[in-house]
Amino acid sequence: MISDLLKKEILEHLLSLRLILAFVLVIALMLASSGLFVKDYEAQLSDYNLQVSENAEYVSKNVSSNVFELFSWGRQKIYRRPHPLGFLAEGREKDLPNSFRVNAFRLQGPDYSLRGNPLLGEFEFLDWSFTVGIVLSFVALLLASDGVNGEKQRGTLRLILSNPVPRARVLITKYLSTMILLTIPLVIGSILGLLVITASGRVPLGGQDWAKIGSIALISLLYLSVFVVLGLLLSTTLKDPQASLVVSLLLWVVLIIVIPSGAAITAKLLDQLPDQNAVSEQADRAFGEAVENHNRRYPHKDNWVMSGQWSPGESLERAVRAAEAEDRVLFDYDDQKVGQVRFGQELSRFSPAGLYQSAALSITGSGIVHYESFVRQSRRYREELKRFLETSYAFDKNYPNREGQDQISRGFKISYASLPKFEEQLLSVQEGWANAIWDAGLLALINVILFAATWALFVRYDAR
Amino acid sequence: MSPKLSNRPPKHANANFWRTEKAMLWTITKKQLLVNLLSYRFVVGFVLCQVLFVLATVILVRDYEERVKAHGEAVSRESKKLDEVKVYSDLARGMSVYKPPARLSPICMGFDKTFGNQAAFAYSRAPELEVGRQEKNALLVALRSLDLVTVIQLVLGLLVLLFAHDAVSGERERGTLALSMSGPLPRHIFLLGQYLGGMLTISAVFLVGIFFALLVMIRSASVQLGGSDWLRLGLIILVSLVYLSALYLLGVVTSILSKRSATALVILLFFWIVFIVIFPNLTSAVASKIKPVPARGLVAQQTANLRREFWTGIDQNARKTLPRPAHKWEFIAGRYVYGGDLPYPIRLGYAPREIMEWELEGLQRFLPLEIEYANRMHEVQAGYERQLHEQAATARFLARISPAWSYFNAVSGLAGTDAEAYTTFLAKARNYRLQVLNYLSSKDGLVSYRYFTRLEPSRFRTTAELELLQKQGDRLKQEMGKDWDSVPPLDLRDLPTFDHAPAPVATAVAGVLPDVVLLVFLNLALFLAAHVCFLRTDVRAGG
């Protein structure tokens, strides 16, 4: 019986205009975005490789000449790599900062090496999570919003219920059939899109990546299911299929467009950041205090005012402490900036679209998640450079030796091979799930609650 | 309404014809208006839109206030910096000009959220296209944003389509269409009435919303709207109505052509999602294909090469050909500061004649060279920016296919938040840099002693003379003069000021004219289409 019902439901919709339009739209979008992504990724990657090799050249040139240039005066440039799974969830990757200037004492930036064209305006990339999040959720509501009251209007509901079928089963078939119908374009679109991507040979996908793709598919189904159940709920609550369609569409606009858009600006107003200049002053003060502290502890006739970077004749220990003190202030400010974006994401979690978006970003490890991990790795790299300098510095770290400077410069030889190098690592799927588990859990919970409500209403539903 | 129709005299007296036709039109309009006003979708849509308008405006105005505050702080910081200029190098080495937040940006944020409001420049650097400086936190780009235009474009747009989709097909399904047509009612009157009734409903939602939004806006002390702003606002409201009307007509045409209103709705909803929600993504993608721009890295590489070339020149020439003459540090005072590795100083309080002359020679040789390289680097950047512009223009052109995005173009142009407004600001800033350079030259403050010192050349003394003075005790100290901190700032009252006024209304209107004309034309074409289709339509239900 259940298979008969399922067959009926699917066949009834399969040839409807809305489903055909949805199929065409979703598949076309997924294909187009895969094609665009391949081209885009190729350009970005060559940009990235160019910049990375330029930096390597800079480092290898300076590694033999001058220890101060390499560790203190000069700045290496380190870059965030383009994400190979940007077609899944891009999260404005290209508009987020993607590089730092770094030496053993400073992490300056973040900088943009602009990769997009800002004059085009701010648009999200048509990634798959956009297609699912906006287009398919819309189709889900469209299909489900007259699922119950439409049948009632046509009189077919009475007909079905006159058979010995439990009501729960009717509801479940309705739910399952809609889910199956939604899965078809998603699966076809994904397969074709992935074919385009793998056939191009420009985007290498490893085991981790396939796990991420699978996980996103899973979360997408969870997300779409929310809208199917929501549609069924509205269609059970409201008498008129027209009314339930109107309400569900307007609700959809609020959930998909209004809440996520409003969240950003609300976050900005509720979580105010301190002024940039105040922060720089605070950092300068921290720097000065650290220098003074050191000068008091290790008095020395050559303990001059500090140049602001580690220069010949200056104590290494003092430079390290001063940089650390300054970093604490500056890093904290940078963290607050990320925190503001995170807060905006929290606010957008009032909508399933927000939950879905942040889960997709966490699992892919792109967008702000990618940026955050890049910042972490950059800081770690600066730490590594510092430790490398401290361990290989064979001179007195506390007392400057103006006379011995030449000796330091000459006696301090580093090979390019031994120098720590920066290469950004992408987050693994396990790390992604650790962040996404709450979002996924909440989506599941919403599903359960809405389904329970629909079930409770449908059991008592007057089919006449 | 049928009793009224039957009350009509069966034959029209010629003189009365227009009056009765008008009366019929009014009846149909009123009927449609009432049907709409009493409908479920109106109640839900009206409440939703009003809540959205008010909430969005409250947040947007707060945001605007923050931006105004930040702008004021930045401007006063900059003017404080100008008050402390002691030598012309302080001026030449770095200035910033600021673009005040557009007064109508709460209505349409447009490109104000993308671009910064600061253009920083120096003698050695022209202002460049910069992103995200207006925002304290540039990372917020990762989240979506919202303004009133988005609400109108998306939410009101959807509502319009919901109203229009059954304007004709719904009546046909209910059988009221056949009934109406059985009377002496001309079809075009019915259609016009249907249109007016629908548009009145939509206008009610929109105008009440914008009224609330304006109430919220003018309550804020920071939002000070002048005469021209009200004019712009009026035009924005007008264009919004034209946009909504185009969508309504599109809905009506679809409704006439579809047998069932459900079909019409599905088609319109897909239209909405493709042409309103995802359309700009498509156009920018297509524009990047048609008009590709070179990789940013290549441009950066070219600039870096020029910079390297410049520094190699400095390294080879300055250090080798310009050795510093013998000098005693005790004869040099007052912030002897170098500009990085540049072979000339930024500030120099006192120095013997030999050193001064040597420094000037460095300046004469290398500052013009630096400016030349700055211009060459700027050319590379400007060439790249031109390509970005061409690409954006292509995208803008393509966006006109969708009424929603020609509408966006028009409104952002009128509000002064389009990309054009930013590039005009940038061009003005570039021009201002040249003005400042001219000013410096006119003050003889660029390639002369005045660039780095306040000491008059007539007071320069050689090291030998200074050594003599040194033997006379206090005389040297007197000669070397005051400490740098007590040097009075330069008088910059005649420094040209930066004009940041937005483009006048007339320019803005001329800029958006193509988009507005297109929308108006679309209205006419759709109305004509609706008319033609409706004349041929079968009014019977279930055909």
C-alpha cells in the first residue's frame, strides 16, 4: 500500500510544471556553477602559486644575506590558498582577506590581494549550497504547501482515507515522496556537476573532499526536509491551498532572505567594536611597557629606546617580549572582528537557512571558517619563526652587543632548507563536523518538532 | 457589482459615453481593490512589509549614524594632522580625503558597503581602488546585507506577483470573468480597472511602508535631508512604483495566458527566483566570461617589478655616487629622520651646510624619480581598473534584462550609492593629489630645502664655521636654534580644499535615464501585450 501511495504521489507531481521548471533550474544552476568554478579556481590557483613562488624567491634571497632583514625588518608574505571545494559553499572566500606580512616579531595585515572585481557588486557565488538553500527550499515549499489541503479540495484525500490506511502512513508517504522528488534534481545536478569538475582535471578531489561532499549532501537533505515538513504543516493548518502557498512563500522570504540579511547589520550594531585608533594606541602602550620592563630587569648602557623592530645592538629577548605584548592587543582586536561575524551567524541561526549555511561552511571549511583557520595558522607560523630564531641564536639574548654585531651577522648562518615555511592546510572533514554538529542537530530537532506538530494535526484532520 | 452594471442604461448617449466608461472603470477598480484588500495575502503581506520596513529602517538608520560618526572622527583626525605639519614633507608624504556616507544610503546601500570612504595618497602614491575601508570590520562581507531597496525588490516584488497571478485567471476560474464580460463592459476597461485596482493595493503597501520608513529616518538627528535629497527621494519612490507596476503587468499577462492561476503562479515564482534573486550572480558570471580581466597577481607583479627597478636604481646610484660628506653628529639636530631607505630626509632641524647641500642633491635626484615611478605604477593600476570598469559596465548592461536590476541600477544611481559615485570620488581624490602637488611646487616645498627643513639657506654654516662657534661656548646652541617640538606648524590656510559634494541631481538623473526609460518602456510594452492577449482570451471557465 505504501508503495502504491508513494507511486501515486510521485507520478502526480513528476509531470507538473513546477517540478519540470525546478528540475531544469536546479540542474542548470549546478552545472553552470561547476563550470564557472573550474575556471575561477584555475585563475585563483595560478594567482596563488605566482604569489607564493614570489615570496619563496624573496626568502631564499634574504636567507643568506642578513638575519635582521629576514626575521625583523623584512616581511614575508603568506597567503591563504583558494579552496578547492568552493563550488559547494563559497562563503565569500574571495572577498575575505587572504594574506599576511610576517616575520618573527610581527604579523601584519590581514591584507587583500583582491581577486574579484568589486565593481560588479556584492553577490554570492552561485554555489551548490546557494542552489539548495534558496532554490530547492523554495521548490520544497511549493511542492508541500498544498500537499494536504489541495487533496482535500480536490476530494482525493477522502478517497485515500476511505481505504484501510493509517493516517500516519499517508502523511509519511507524502513526506517521503516530496523528499524523493527533491532528491532527484539534487542528485542529477551533483553528478553532472562533479563530472564537469573531475573531467576538467584542474580541481583534484581527494578522499577528504568526497567525505565533505557526502556530508554536505546529508545536511542538504536535512535542511530541505525542514521546508517539506513546514509546507505540510501549513497545508494542514490552513484550509485554502492558495492561502497556505501565500503564507509559506512569505514565511520563506523571511527565513531565507530577511533573517540572514538582517543578522549581519544587527550583529554590527549590538556587538560594537572599539575604535581602530584606540586599539593602536593601546598596542603602542603595551609595547612601550614591555620595553621598559625589560630595561629595568636587564639594565645595560646600550639599552636604548627600541627601534620598533629588532635591530643590530638590540636585545633579542626584549624585542620578543615587546612584540608579544603588542600582539596580545592586536590579536585580540582581530579576534573580536571574527567574533562579530560569528555573532551575525549566531543570529542568522534563527532561520534554518542560517543553520544550513553555517553547517555547510563548517564542513567545507570555507568562507569565514577558512579565514579563521588561516589566521590561526599564520599566528602559529610567526611563533615558529620566533622559536626558530631563539633556538638558533647563539648569542646573549638579554644584553645587546653593539660591538659584536658584525659577528652576529656573520656568525648567524641559516640555510633555506632549515627555515620553517608556511603552507596553509585546509580543515579536515572531522574538524568540520565538530563545528557543524550543533547546526545539524538543530536542523534535525526542528524537523522532529515540525513533523510531530503536523502529525498531531493530521491525525485529527477533517478530510471532508 | 452586478446590480450596478444592470442599472446602467442599455444604450449610451454619445455625450455620456466617456462618463459612463469612467464610471465603469471606477467600479472595476474599486471592486478589484476591495477584493484585494479583503484577501488573506493582503493582510499577511501588508503586515509583513510594514514590520520589515520599520525594522530595517531602524537598524539602517542606526548604522548610518555610526558611519556618520566614524566619518566625522576621521575628518577631524585628518585636520588635526594638518595642524601639525611642520615641513612640507609631512604634507607630501601622506594625506587622506574622505567621502561622507551618502545621505540616502539607508534606502539603498548600493556600493557604499563595498567600497571604502577613504582615499589615501602621497606624492609617491596615487589613491587606488580600495575595498572595505568604510567598515570598521571588513570581515562582515561574509554575511549578507539588507536595505530598503532589497525589501522592495524582493519582498514587495514577490507580493506583487502574488496579487497579479490570478488577476484574470482567477476571475475566469470563478466564473466572474464571463459574468463581467456579458455586460456592456469593454474589455480594455476591465483590464485597466483590474490594473488600477491591483496597483492601488500595491501602492498602499509600498507608500505606507515608505512613509513609516521616512518617519523613522527623519527622527534621527544624523539624517539631515536637504532639498535635493527630497527630490531624489521623490524620484526613487516614483521609480519604485514604475518597477512594481512592470511586475504587476507581467503578472497580469501571465495570468491571461495561463489557463489556471496555479500555473501562472508557478511560472511567476520561477521568474521571481531567476530574474530577481539569482540574476545578478548570473550577469556577473557572464560578464567575467565576456570581458575577462587579467589576474590580480599579474598586475601586482608588474607593480612589484617597477618598485624593484626603482629601488635598484636608488641602491646603485645613491649609495655609490652620493657618499655622505664628513660630518659631526653634534652639529646635526632636530629629528633627522629618513624616509626608509630613501636617500633624502623627511625632517631635518639643523645641519651644517655640506650636509644640507648633500641632502638637497639626493632630493633633487630622487624625488622626481620617485614621483615618476609612482605615476608609472599608477598607470598599471589605472589600466587594470579600466578593465574592471568595462567588466562592471557589461554586467550592468546585462542586468537590465531583469526589471529588478534595472530598478536597482536606477535607485542606487539616484541615491548616490552606485559604483559610479565611488569612482567619481576616486577620480576627484586623484585630481586633488595633483592639486596638492601643484600647491607644494608653488610653495617651493617639493624639490627644495623646504621639503625637509625650516632653516633658511642664508643661515646655513659650514662645519668649519660651526667648529669655530663651538669653541665660543653657548654660541653653537644659539645658532642651532630651537628644539623640533617647538617649531611652529606651517600655515596651510591656502591649501586647496577637497570638494566631496555628491554629483548634482541632474547628473544622477541623466545617469539613470536609460534604466528608467527601459522600465517605463517595459510597462508600456507589457500593457500593450496584456491588452492584445486579453482581447483574444476565452473568458469562459475551464476551457
